[in-house]
Amino acid sequence: MPSAGVLSSHFICEGRPDLESTSPDDNGVWVPLGSPSRQFFFSDDKKSFPEARETCAALPGYGRLANLDLMFAEVTDWILDNHSDREYWVDAARPENINEDFQWGNGNPIDPSMWLFQTRASAFVARLRKNEGVVGLGDTTSYQDSKYYVCETEPEVTLEWRLLGSPQKLFGFSRTQSLGLQSAREACSRQLGDVTLANLDTHFDDVKQVILDNYPNDEFWVDATLPAGESDFQWGNGVVVNDSMWHFASPVLGEPQARMTNARTVALKTWSTADKDFHFICEGQPATPLDNYANATFFSCPNNTTITTESSEDTTVSTASPLAPCNLTTPSFNVSEEELLRILQSIRENLLLDKRNLSATIRKLTSADDDRPSAQTAGGFGIIFIVVVVAVVIFPDIISIGQFFDKKVHKMKKMKKIETERKRKDDGGDDVNDVIDDVSDIVDLDGDGGANSTNV
């Protein structure tokens, strides 16, 4: 960043402070804001933008210069009511590429309504200030200016860890907190150990069953998004999301993130905005002792447990780490080859499935329901179009067939009448005029009114 003259301003930090320390150097006040409540520290001393970041990052626990993508109104209202004459640093800056738009330090874009004025191409950091009775963001080129600052705490996240699948993997389900997608990612990454927002490319069915059995009414963020410029949704590890994991067998266009939800079955459904609060699922290898987990199931040895392996001559003692697999010995036994084949055959029979009952076979013969009004409207127009096209093609043929059968019926009636008259005349004698009428009727069998009759 280019250098500039040094002025004075306040700034804002966010994080999780140590309860034994009330503030950085005790030069300010902590204020609970928002719901769920977060603790914001408003400073009474001034620092430059880089110094403000360092001060917040040095807080005990998790701290950083404030990202106000979710708490902008609460912070600006407090400033307006208490210190409207001050300017505060917040973590709003351009990325390394000066041509990109401003964004918060957590990567989320800044809502245009948060700016007091249009941003300048030469500016690369921003601070909160008052203008005409409104506190909002204003950009500046002088990142070395000293301003007041604010520190923000992140709420504690409690996860219910479960060991699932084969190979076994740990998944943590948030039950008390709901966060936006980016905040959920950060909450997972702040867990002690190697933890991220869940990628379910290998354990989708295991997590699905846990939700169905334990949390059927909850919705959970997972790390499934549509990257910019891509046509397929991907997990956070880069693996393409399988179509079978979606409701309606495909994602909704224009909604670039997804969550797990239960709508007749547990599956992925897209969502239009990333700031919607849902529960979330983490995965990884947490470094928290087992005693701190709530409602968790582990196939591992408790912390500081001794595992004893006995032999005929000595005893070996070892200590397991909190999540190390138990050092269990496999018992040995003798079986005949015939018995072994019988066991293998039994296992094979238990593993065989009837293809007719598989979901893949059933889905081939059934259509997925789609309750969206747009889909129903499109289907209705499709039916009308098909009916009209078929009617236009076959209607002339129907008319021709009707005319053909009408002529046949008319001829049959004529023939029957002539036959009746002939019998009558045979019984009572013929008259010259009767003979003429009979001949005329025979010639005019087509029913054209005598156009083809012959004069006798």
C-alpha cells in the first residue's frame, strides 16, 4: 500500500476475548450487540489500519478487525447513539488486486447500501464515519491514518460429534447455533484441530441417516457450492456433487449454494443467498478431549487410558491419545476349509440385494415429483401443445371417415327400400311408372338427387 500522512481515527475488532481480560490495554468498553449476542469492544485509543488489525488479532481467543456483513446496523446504531463524532476502522478493504471491489475481511461482499458515497478507484481501505445524521462506510487512501477501533467476539459453537461410515470419519452437527454459510465455514475452521465445513462426497448416506434419525426438522449448511464460471456444483474439496444427492435430481438454476434438508427425504437443496442462517455440519479431526463432546459416539480410547497386552512372560503398557484408535488384539481361532467356505457363502448371501428393490431401479420407472409452480405451468402448456398438434393432424381424417360411413349407411337404406318395393310389386303386379321409379332409384344409389339418373 502507498504511504500517506499519519492522522488519528478509531477502529473496530472482532473475536472471542479472554474473560479475564476486558479489553486490549483496557482502553475501551465491551458492548453486547445482536442476536445471538456478540461482544463488540469500542476503543478509546487510536491506531493505523495495520496496527488495528494486529491489535485485534492479538486478542486472547479468536479476534480480528470487525467484519460487519451481518452486524452492520447494530454497530452503526451504537456509534450514532454514543460516539457519532468518531471514525472507526473496520475490516473493509480491496483485495490485493486494486481493480476488484471492496469486501469484508472474511471474503463476503460489501452491500452497496452500506456506503455513504461512491467508492473511488484510488481508495483501498474503508472506515465508519457519520455524514448527515447517518453512520456508514467511507473509503480512504490513507491506511496509516490513526482511528478508533472496535473488537468483536464470535459466539461459542457447540458441536455434537459422531463417528460415521467406512472409512470412519468424524462429523460435528451444530444444534444450538444457526449461521450464514461463510460464518459456518469460519466456525468450523476455528475448532481446535483440523476441521472444515463438511464435504459429503464419500459419507453422504451416513450423514443423511443421522439427520433423518436425530434432526428431521433441521436444515444444515454443507460445503456444496457452484463456483463462478462452472456448470456443476462442487464440494469444497473440488469433487463434483452427484446428481443422486439432489432433491428433484438436479439443483435450481441461479441458487449457487446448498444445504441438507428433509423434504419427504433428506437430500441437498439449493438456496439463493449465503447469509441465510441454518445449522451446519463440520468434519475433520478435532483436538478436543472426548469428555467435552455432547451426545457423541466414538470408537476410540478415552484420554490417558492404559491399554494392557498380556503375554506369557511380560506385560506391555501403552497410553492412547484422545482420538487414537484402541490398540485391541484380534483373537485367533481355527476353522476348517469347508466351514470357512460356508461362512463366506453366508456373508455373500447376506450382501446380495434384489435389483428390483434398489432405488436406482425404482427411479427408472417413476417420475420425480416437482411441486414448483413454474414446473407445473410448463407441464400444462406442454399438454395443451401436444393435444392441439394431434388434433390438427387427425381432425380432417375423422371428418373424411365420418363422410365415408354416412354414404355407406345411405346406400344400404336405399338398397333395402328398393328390395322392399320389388317384393311388393311382385305380389301386386307392376306398373310402367313403378318400373321407371325402380330404375331411377337404382341409378341414384349415391344419393345425389338424380344428377346421374337416366331418362326412360
